[in-house]
Amino acid sequence: MTSTRTPHPLLVLDVVGLTPALLRHMPRLRALGDSGSRTPLRTVLPAVTCAAQSTFLTGELPSQHGIVGNGWYFRELGDVLLWRQHNRLVSGEKLWDAARERHPGYTVANVCWWYAMGADTDWTVTPRPVYYADGRKEPDCYTRPPELHDELTAELGTFPLFHFWGPGADLVSSRWIIDATRHLLRTKRPDLALAYVPHLDYDLQRYGPDDPRSHRAATELDAELGPLLDQAAEEDRTVVVLSEYGITRVRRHVHLNRTLRRAGLLEVHTQDGMEYLDPWTSRAFAVADHQIAHVYVRDPADLPLVRETLADHPGVDQLLDESGKKAHGLDHPRAGELVAVAAPDAWFTYYYWLDDARAPDFARLVEIHKKPGYDPVELFMDPLDPYVKLRAAAAVARKKAGMRYLMNVVPLDASPIRGSHGRLPSRTEEGPVLLCSRPDAVPASGAPEDPFPATEVKRLLLQLALGDSR
């Protein structure tokens, strides 16, 4: 049914890692929720960026939209791929398609929400480095329409990729995204603007959620968001702030792939003295994704052995089989035959080598596309290398001179990580939250025992925009 009412403009901010506990350090966002409405948010399993965002935008669980993590084993390719960008990977009706069905001509701007490429949005901005033929990687972004690239670069400078992830990840990238969002609101006036604000992801993983440095990061981000919130108020734009997950303190890491290898289930192949995971021939291997790992088992006859190998492994809280995956809305062909869930104080590494001397060279790099699993240690420079900063400076000098360079500064020791996410939170204070500038949007108090479901976010946004309750 086509709506005749004029859409009410929306700004939806995905403030990664935001929790009720962190709002104590964020006066602007706390005030928005106090004068409007706020509620705990019931996230999905796995509680990671790509899965949660896809649920927000489709109203479906991973079993329907197919995004079972930030990456998975592409069986048809025989390769583990993380951080793909094409929107066609996401099944289900997207929020903007539902809005346009009710209101033709509904316009949408997407600033750095994932699976942006190929999406039918009117304005798109997403990180996209320049990969030169000689191996150099330079910061940049992809935009649609193409001319928006030069418009934003002239206004804000080049997208600060090396502040978006890696040892240098900091407030600079979130500031750029906030400013790009402000520019699009001012110049394009979209009916819906989506912005992904990653700053809390960094120090909370580095130091844990209860560290003063993490609290300071929350306060700094809150101040940066102030002008954007003011601009939205001046435009009479409803603001929704939500998060995908909360980051909780961890004290240990778990090497599932090393365990599978020692059990004779995981295989590697060697080139130039370096070992590479061989998913084609491995009987079982794990794609680690924070506190979740998809365990792929080639032959069903090996399932009992794999289950026996991992079920009582220290740091493994649950091992979901088909019935367990179905209970959590994770029963999709892309999921592993088993899904491991870490203990509350643990997280999973992707490491599969048994000797650091035989680790692949990409293990010491910020290399999100070659590693067969997520690596939060990329947020650090190697503390055991006394020359790490000198080597980093030399690499930067080669980069500025237009020469090939290797920024091999990432440690192979996973112990520095103090915060992680992925499993469902034990306490609402540690889980995600939803705020809205409208007092009547969600229950004002947000009962802890009844969090707002992530699957209802799409319906809520349609209601706020179009008064549509479907």
C-alpha cells in the first residue's frame, strides 16, 4: 500500500559497542535517551557487525538473511572470506525497499554501514582502499554516485583508512564519518541517513570496557557526536542510536584451530617455509569471529570426533549442533556444521600454526582479507619488538616515497586483548542499547527483562518514518 504522508526524516547512528553502562560517560547520548526513549536491545547470535546490521535492515535472523558472521567458509570457492562488501550476499527485503513500496521516491544515504556496495541506496560511502598493482595499499573510499568521492575528499580529506582499523585506529575515522554524514544531511537531505560510528570498538577491545581509557574514548566520541545531534534537531530529524553488541572483559584466548590440528583434523600446506590453512583437505577447521567460531566439518562421519575434541575444551562454553543453531536462528547453509561459543571471559583466535617461525607473513600485518578468521591483535604493535616503531616509521617513509612497503608490526601473541563480543550478553548493562529522540518510540524505561528485539528495528524505523506499523 502506498503512503500519502510525507516521510519524517530519520538519522540512524550505529554507535558500535554502546551499552547502558557506557552511557554514564556520554552525556549527550544519555540526554537524548532521557528526553526521548531508550531500551536495552536484544541482539542476535553471533553478536557481530555484519550479522547484527543485516538483522536491523531486514528484520530477519541470520537463518533467513544468511549473514552468519563477519565472514564464513565459501564452500563453493574453497576459501575463507571475511568482510565481503556486496549487498547481494544479504537475503531478505531491505529497509529502504520496504519504505519505497509504501512511499515511492524514498531516499537513503548510507555512510559506512556494511554490505553497502551494490545496495540500492541513493548515496553510498564505504571504506575501499586503492590496491595498486605493485602491492601498495592506500587509503580511500567507494562512493555512489561516483562524483560524491571528490566532493567529500575536497571537503574532508581522504578517508582515513589507517585510523579506521589497525594499530592507529582512533577517533579520526569516526570524526570523518560524522562530518561526511553532516555534509550529506546538509546537501542531499535524504529521508533516511545511516551512519556507522566505530570509535568505541577500539579501546574497548584493547583495554576492556572497565578501563579508564575506554571511558575516555566514550566521552570523546560523545563530544564529536554533539554537532551532528544538534544539526539533526535543527532539521527536525528523528534520531535513533543503536548498537550491535556490547564488549565485555576477557582474560584468555582459545586456539581452536591448533587443537584441531593436533587432533589430526586440520591440514596446512607450506610455501617458502610458511604454513597456510588448507580448507580443501582439512577434515575440520574453525573460522574464528570474536567469541563465535564456525567449525566446518568436511565429512559428517567426523562430527562425533570433532565434537569430542572441542566440547570440553577450556574456554568453550557451548558447541551448537543443528538443533542448537536452529534454536538461535543460525541454521543457514553458510554456517559451520558446529558453532562454538566462547566462555564469557574468552575469545577465539584464528591461529593454526604450531611454531611462530612458520606463521604466514600476513599474520604480522593488518590484513583483514587474507587471514582465515578475525584478528583483534591488529589493534596493537608488537610490544616484544624493541624496533617496532622504528620499522613502522621506515615503512611509512617508503610509502610516502611511493615505494612498496611492509608494515609487519602486528604481534603473534594474543594475550593483550581485554575486550570481546559475539556471544549473547549475560547482563543487559553489558549488551546493546537503543535510544530515540522521540519520547513515544520505545518503552521509556526499557525493562531489562524484556529487551527490544533486533528483528523489530526495521519495523520501528518504518513506523518512525512513515507511521507504518507493519
